[in-house]
Amino acid sequence: MSVQLPIYLDNHATTRVDPRVVDAMLPYFSTHYGNAASRTHSFGRTAEAAVDVGRGQLARAIGASTDKEIVITSGATESDNLAIKGVAHMLRSKGDHLITAVTEHKAVLDSHHALEREGFRVTWLPVDKEGLIDLQQLADAITDQTLLVSIMAVNNEIGVVQPLAAIGELCHKRGVLFFCDAAQAVGKIPLDVEAMHIDLLAFTAHKMYGPKGIGALYVRRKNPRVRLEPMMHGGGHERGLRSGTLAVPLIVAFGEAARIATEEMAEESKRILALRHRLHQGLSARVPQIFLNGSISERTPGNLNLSFAYVEGESLLMGISDIAVSSGSACTSSSLEPSYVLKAMGVGDELAHTSIRFGIGRFNTEAEIDYAIERVADVVTRLREMSPLWEMVQEGIDLSSVNWAGH
Amino acid sequence: MAYSDKVLDHYNNPRNVGALPKSDPSVGTGVVGAPECGDVMKLQIKVNAEGVIEDARFKTFGCGSAIASSSLATEWVKGKTLEEAAKIRNTDIVQELNLPPIKIHCSVLAEDAIRAALADYKSKQKQDNA
Ligand SMILES: Cc1ncc(COP(=O)(O)O)c(C=O)c1O
Ligand code: FES
């Protein structure tokens, strides 16, 4: 079977919009273009009805008990900011302490940094070599000053799934709020804000086959009722939490994307997991010395993060230019620092530089995976032949014993 | 990252990849960089009786620009005397390969590798003559 190039295997960065989602949203640009806040005429009421449907679909995707708990935002970055700063600012008189983990997304990390500059204190939980936090460390970190615990569902680099239900239960018992950045998780793994005691949850359409620029924040209304200080002031949309005219076509699309993902998750994750196994096994069979980064068992089906020892990541990406993946190598980042997530897990810098993230998604095929295996294996083999490190290892030299003339 | 045609050419058809016998007194070997930094370059020169570099080889662990810089360096040192080779500057490599600012350190590494190979050859010659 032939494949069409280039092949997209970067589904953690973003996903292709499902054609069904495009079909659902298009009428809301040209036919039903009313403002959902215009209750006085049919254009507005049609738009409002469509928003209500979308909101319901979003609520059901995460097990929210009412649609009112869904606040529409522009994406997970905004939801992260609104949740963390919104809670901290609202509860400032009750405490000054926040807890999060070092492997969170930059939107979560930087929101905490901003609050630190305002005088809040932050505990940065480490992760183990699998990429998971330690529940006992979390329990020990909670004090009577703690307002919020922010732990992501699925990591965007290594795909590992944190023990959400246990974290939620712990937070609930100790009376602190639990915020979960689930941008990489909704529609991919089962999530239930009730069963998992999640008080706030961020998600975004473009990681689940919806369009970019639309996201949501789940905000619990009961047991406990979560109150937030808004960041965006204006016409009082979204019950005052996020002013701004609603992006009706995008909300319709987001809702439809959530509906499809929820209905097809069981089937789809089986299929994607099979593709991931095929990729992992195919590469392992052809290339020696490759290392999986992150837990194998606690992992989202579509993620495979591998280190190809002795081959620098950017040079590998360059060789497989017809396959879209990403690397934790410093050479691909503008900061020239390797991935902070891999570093936090104790992956040595020398292996972090060789890491490649494969993100398998809904539209990938077996033929594409087979093509990727061949291409990656060929390029790794070629680059190892020109790697001085590979040569040394073949000569039996222990690289850690070498006195490197680093700089 | 947009690569220049010359970087792509060196990456796809690297010149002089390989190894020369390290213990040969006419061979100088330079290894610079460190695996933790994401870049290690090994550059070797073979010098003839007239003091001219008649052959060169490299192996590089690093980005495409680092591979291209070292490939170009082996091309450039060939046929040069030791003094001439010592005059190759990383800025020449940057210009030739059209490297963006963020990739300048890859060219610095190539210059360092040439110097390290020259120094290794010279120290071997001293030992031989002693
Ligand atoms: C875990 C996580 N959080 C937040 C975001 C940001 O999402 P958005 O692009 O919708 O702002 C992303 C996507 O990059 C992500 O992977
Ligand atoms: S070797 Fe890292 S940027 Fe060139």
C-alpha cells in the first residue's frame, strides 16, 4: 500500500480537523452567523441554541454534571491561566501556597511563576524516572495554606498519565482544589471529573481533531463550588468568568469533536495503541540501543517517545524530512536546552538530545507506520555510521569515562 | 528550521566521513564537544612529508549544521599546509554555509576540531623527534 507524503506523526502538537467537524461548523459562518447573546431575534437564538448543544457535548465528554460548569476560552493556555490565577486571586485571603509538578506545560509553569512574583509560594513536585509524581510527596506538601494543586492528566512530551483519581481523592479529603490540565487527555483516555474529584479542568479543541483557538475550562459548581477571579472583563459572558462574544462556529466544532472522540474513544484507542506497538516493535527490531522515555503502562495510546542513542535529534529530523515528528534535543529548541521534561525524569542530557516524540493519531495508517519504521531505521543507521560516539561504543569505550573537552 | 542548500548538500552527501588510524604518527586527531551538550566532533588529518594535509576524515554527533560544518572543514583542510589550515575561521564556515546565528556554535566547534587535530599531530611529531 502506498503512502502519501509527508506523514503527520506530530499529533501532540496539534491534530487535523476531522472532516465531520468541518461540516458541522461551516453553516455557522455563513448561514447561522448570529451573536449568541442576541436573544431578541432568530439569528441570535439559533446561535445560542448551537452553543448550548456544543456546551452539552463538552460537559458530557468529561462527566460534568451540568453544562453551566463549562467556561469557553480560547484554548488550554487561557484555561490554565484562568484556573490557576483565578483561584489564587480569589482565595488570596485564605492562603498563599500552590502545588504543581516540574513536568507541567509551560502555560501552567509560567502561571505559577507569575504568582510567585506576586508573593505566592509554590511547591514544585519532582517526578520519578517514569515521569510520574509521588502521592506521598504530594500529601506531605499540602498545608493549611494550600489553595490549589495543579497536575496535568497526560504529559505532552512523554504521554504519561498521572494518577488522577488518587490525586483527586487526596485533594478532596484535604480540602484543597485540584486543577487538571487535560489538553492531551480529553477524547484520548477516559476522564470523569466526578469520579476523579477534579475541580477545574482545562482542554482544547485542536488536540482532539477540532480547530485551533477554542478551548474550555471546567469549573465545579457543587461540592465544592469553585469561585474564580476573571481575567477578561467586559460584557459578562460565560457567567462573568470570561467576557467576549462567543465564537459560535468554533464552539459547534469543539462540541462535535468532543462528541466524536467520546463515542469513538474505545475503538480508536485500541487501533492507535496497535499502531504504537507496531512502531515500537518495528523500530526495536531494526535498530539496537533505543530507549523508551516515560512509563510504558501509564501512557496515552498515541505517544511514543524514544531516544536513539548516539544520534542527535535534530540531525535525525533532518534526515526524515517527509515525516513530521518532534525532538527534545537542544538543537531544535531556541533556548539550546534539551527537554526539561526528560531532564526532570533523570534522562541524561546525552540521551535527551537524541529523543524523538512520535504522536500517533486518528488519521494515521499501518502503511504510514511501516514507512516511518523503514525511514527512521535507515537514517539512524546512516547517522550512527557517522557518529563518533557510536564508533567509540563499538570500540568498547565507556563514554562516561571520557574526559570531554566540553564548552 | 530552514536549512541552506549547502547545509542540506553536506548533510545528504557528507564529504570524508570515516576514520584514519589514530596511532599513525602522520595522523592528527581532534575530538571536541561533549555528549551532554548534544555535539561531539571528531576530525582527523593525515599530513605528508612536505607538511601538507593530504587527507582528512570526520565523524560528528550533532545537528545538521554541525555535520555540514565538519564536512566542509575536512574539504577545506585538504591540500593545505598546517599553517594555512590553522587560519580557517568559524566565520568563514558560517559564511559559506549561510548559518543562522543560533547555529554559529556548530561552526565554532568545527574550528576547534581543526585546531585540536593540528595540535595532536604536532605533539605526536615532537614525541617522535625527541
Ligand atoms: C498539556 C498542554 N497544556 C496546554 C497546551 C496549550 O494549549 P493551547 O494550544 O490550546 O493553548 C498544550 C498544547 O500545546 C498542552 O499540550
Ligand atoms: S550541534 Fe546543537 S545546534 Fe548544532
